[in-house]
Amino acid sequence: MQNEKHPLPHEFPEHAIDIAKLKSDDPAFAALAKEYHQLDHHIYGLEASNIPTTDANFIELKTRRLVLKDQIYQKLIQGDF
């Protein structure tokens, strides 16, 4: 396991300013970002603590984080803000 956090500004450094703006101006984006952050924190906690979980659960969590990351990226590249 990697035991590494994946904050959005780190994942998309070229969009760090846009992320901050969208989080404050777009409630839908803010909700996506919040869910992503909470999920990333949960995954990191599982990895760091070696809390037992099934592989299927861990894969499901990471897959959801990836889906959220893709949705966030799509909003960032649309540039409608």
C-alpha cells in the first residue's frame, strides 16, 4: 500500500487556483471536492493504520476516488468559471 494522501491541488497543480475558486463559487464542485477529500482521508487512514478491510472494499473505495477525480478534472478542463 502506498500510504500517501492525494489532495486535489497536488493531483492537479496547474489547476490549484481554479480548484479554490470553484470550491467557493460552485456548490456542485464543492460537494465533489468534499466527497473526494473525505474519501481520500479514509483511504489514507486505512493504509496508515493497517486497519483490516477486504480487498473488494479497498478496491471499491479507490475506484470511487478515481471516479470523483475524473469528474473533478472534467469540470476543471471545461473552464466554465
